[in-house]
Amino acid sequence: MTKAQEIAYDLREQIVSGGLRGGEALPSESKMMTEYGYSRETVRAGVRLLIEEGLVVTGQGQGKYVREDYPPVVWNWTTLESRSRHATAVEGRTAGDQWASAVAEDGKAPRQEITVSIVEPPPHVRECLELPVEGLAVARKRIRYIDNRPYALADSYFPQDLVTGTPLMEPRDVSAPGGILASVGLVQVKYRDEISVRMPTRREAELLALPAATPVAEHTRTGYDADSRPLRCMVTILPGDRHKILYEVSTD
């Protein structure tokens, strides 16, 4: 190993073993220079390796900190937005936004920042919604927080002509028994899911406060009515350090 790799290896072992905990500051450069017997530049190079791995993050000023762990959240896409869950909403056993109610059931505090606008949708969303070239969509964009920490981005797109004048145009949490779409006669009977894994864009990293080297899963769910007409396309960005995606698939 090079000298920088040696420093990185030792600090990595301390992080993995719990000697250095999440959110804890690394020893000062001067202290590490004394401990390892190497120059300031070599110490910085070793720490830089851990920043590139995503184990260490830069705080205010020159401070370097062990990356803080986020409690993982399980997204059960088999039941979330399922017909059975809509039924419990009608019966009063669950209420409000389905994501928020699922988080609350797990003993955590959900919160969303919501904006609504009429947009030219991204190409893949336009394709999913089968919109014409000049077709517009209503976009409900949400930053989702759990216990006041940013956990996910969820952008839902609807063909403009389907939802104009409905509660989906309101920039706040909206809900209805069976779902907002169903309440206005637009019933989703099937979903098509796509999942890709990639590195985040700069804006995604900023909104979600992502440390370096944090991949995200992009989950795209398109909902269709009984005539196979697309009603909604939801694109959810899930940072890989705080999420698990769960599916249960029948063998039939």
C-alpha cells in the first residue's frame, strides 16, 4: 500500500469497527501527522480516499466527519398503493397520503414539501404517459422527509386534461378514500414498474444532502385504467444508503 492507502485503511477499520462513529469528527490533520509520521499532504490524500468512497464527508470549514448512517426504510411496493390498502383507507384504518401513513405506522414522522406545476414532462415520462409531442403534464413534485431528514424525491406526472380542476392541482397533501384519481372516476387497475440504479444528478444530491459516492435507485411506476390508458407516472428517487425495496411476486 502507498502511505495514503495505509492511512485510509487504518481509518476505515476504525469506522467499520465502531471506533469512529457516524457523525464523529476525524482526528485533526496535525494529530494524524504525529500518529502516522507522514506529511500533511499524505494525510489529506488518505482522507480524500475515504471521501471518494463515501465513508467520510466534509463539514463546515475544514472539518471531516464519519458519514452518518440513516435508519433504513423498507418500501414494500407490493402493498403500497395496492387495492387492499385503498380498502383500509375507505374503512378508516389508514388515512392520508399512502407513503406518509406507511411511515407513520412504522413509528416515524413523515413530512413532505410539495410543489405543483404544469410542465413539459421529461422524455421518458412523456413516453410512459403516451403524450403527444406538445402534450403537457401536471407535475406534483415532493421532497419526502422522515424525522426531518430528506429521504426521497417523488415526482408524479398526470396528463393535464385528466386532472385539471381536481385536488391534484393543490400544492399540499391531498387524499381521498380509494385514492384521489379513483375519487374523480380515474381508477388505476394495474401498474408497470421500472427500476434503474445510477449516480445522482447534482440537484438530486443537493436536495437529498447526499454524501459523495451515494448511488440512487430510480423507480418509475406507471398506472393504467381498465382500457390500458396511462393515468399517472410517478418517478421516485431513493438514495441507496437509506432504502430497501421489497417485492412479493406470485409464482402463478
